[in-house]
Amino acid sequence: MTTNTFRLSALVATLAILSACGGNKDDAQQVKPIQTVKLAVVSNIPEESQMSFPAEVTAVKTINMSFEVTGRLSEVHLRTASQVKKGQLLAQIDPIPFQRQVKEAKARFNQAELDLKRIKSTLSKGVASQSQLDSAETAFELAEIMLNNAKQNLSYTRLTAPFDAQVSERLVENDSYVKAGDTIAKLQDISQLYFNINIPERLLSAYKTGSLIKATAHSLSAPDKEYELEYVEHSTMPDPVTQTYKVVFAAHSAPKQRLTPGARAIVKLVANQQRSMSELIIPFTAINGNKAKGFNVWVFDEKTKQVSNKQIQVLKVEKGYAIISGDIQKGNFVVAAGTTKMQEGLVVKPYTAER
């Protein structure tokens, strides 16, 4: 074999080898791994949801009863748990010392009145001076004030119920010596009963927007008896520890013999989402686009294993989820992660968590 012939054979062999290597590379590029994607199911928003909260039953109001004068009790009508009517006598301080004060003040007032009349009479005759008249008028005014104070203090010896109430607690006994301002009893207005609960801010906001449609309660001691509730008020400052807000409901017609202030109960809240049946919910991460250009999602076809782009309208975003409407249906699957890597008609494989 000549040298030229050998070189030609070597060149042909080299080209054959390179051609073979190039073909394998093209084949490798054509075999692409199928992308795995995380899917989420499209679902309807629940029409309503029910939540339960522990509650405490309280009276409309509880007040501390106390005298405005000091003395010894001569009467006490404060039987715990008894019902009292507005104006009913609850307790009385011995009135005798106060009656004496009224009598004394009355005498001083009468004397001052007589002195004033005499000075006025003598002043017209030129016997009394203007300064004497001024002093007499001042003494009369002071005597009148002292008499009114004495009468008022005498009235303060009687302690009466300010409204129809229940005696929740008695702190004194008859013949006790009490000071002005000391609490001797506690009265509760149970004309209506309140249910107090603590709820998170999102539920408080829902109530403000009118989505809370019903509230009911039952006591732990009588779970078979349910009470219809109506909203009364709520706190505007959250609890510093739980970050919840106190909400107060009133029972429409709670039987007094079945419920008492301090009882434990359960309050059920039913929230109505007030949404259209065409509105759906998906994870917020499944959405592409923006408000200016519009939004879309990638819908997975279970038969072809391909994804297709669908336009949607984003109605609201709540805690990682989006409320949407558009050309998709309940039960469809959408790509929930890695949406920027999707292409029309791309074949994908649903991600399955390892067990």
C-alpha cells in the first residue's frame, strides 16, 4: 500500500468516526426528560363555614353597691341570688345620728333666717349697718347649705336597688360598721344575658363585611338547648397575648333558670361567603401575569399529560389563595409551582410525594 493510499484510508476512517459521534449527540438532544410539576385542584368556595368558640355568660352589667356615708348597719336585705326590684331597700345605716344632724341644721337655719329678718328691719330704720346685713345674709346661706347637706346625708342612709337585679354577692352582715365607699354587695342586671367570646381578626373583618349570618349558643350544662344570638359590641384592641378580639353577643330569649352569669357555653358562628357559584379558588402561586396585562394559569390535561394556557380573572386574594373566575372548571388541575417554565402543549408529569 502506498503512502497516499494509507493517508486516504485513515481520513475516511476518521470522518466515519466523527460522523458516528455527531449522530449520537443529536439523538441525545432529542430525548428530553419529562418535567415533573406540582398540581393543585380547582375547587369551589364553600358557601358557608361553621366555627365554635368557648364563651362565658355574663350579665348586662354588674355594679358594686356602697353607701355614701359612714355608719352602722341597722337593716340588711341582701340574700345572695335573690331577685330585687328597682327602688327596693337593700340596706340601711342607723339613721338616728343623721336625724340629729338634720334637726341641728334646721335649728341653725331658723336662727339665721330670724337674724336676717331682724337686720333687714333695723337697717331700714338706720340702726343696723350694711356690713351687718352682709354678715347675716352669709350666715343664712351657710345655714341653708348645712341643712341641705344634712338632709342629703340622711337620705344616703338608705341603699336601694337602681334597677331590677339579682344579688350576686353580699359582703357585709347586719350591725356591721361600714365606711362610705366600701362595697357591701354586687348586683347583676340579668334582664338579658351576654355571651363573650374571643375571635381572630379575620373573623372580625368578616363580620364587619356582613358575611357572618348567624350566631347561636348553648351552655355546657344544657347542650340540647340552643339560643339565637345577636351582635352587641366588640373590642377594638386585641388581647396582647392571643391577638384575638372580644366579641359580645346577646341571647334573644334565654330562660333564666337554665343560664346564670358565669356559666360556660359554646358559641357557634356560621359565616356566609356570599360568592357567585362561578367563582373558584386556587393557590396564589398558580397565577401568572399582572393586573395590567391580565392573568392566566396552566391547566393540566390528564389524558394527554399536556399543559395549556387559560385566561382567568382574579377577584380576591386571601391568605395564599386566589378567588378566580374564567374558562376553567371545578376539578381541573393547574400547575401550582414553576409556572414560568411552562409552554403550550408541554408534556409534564404530576409530582407525587414519597411515602
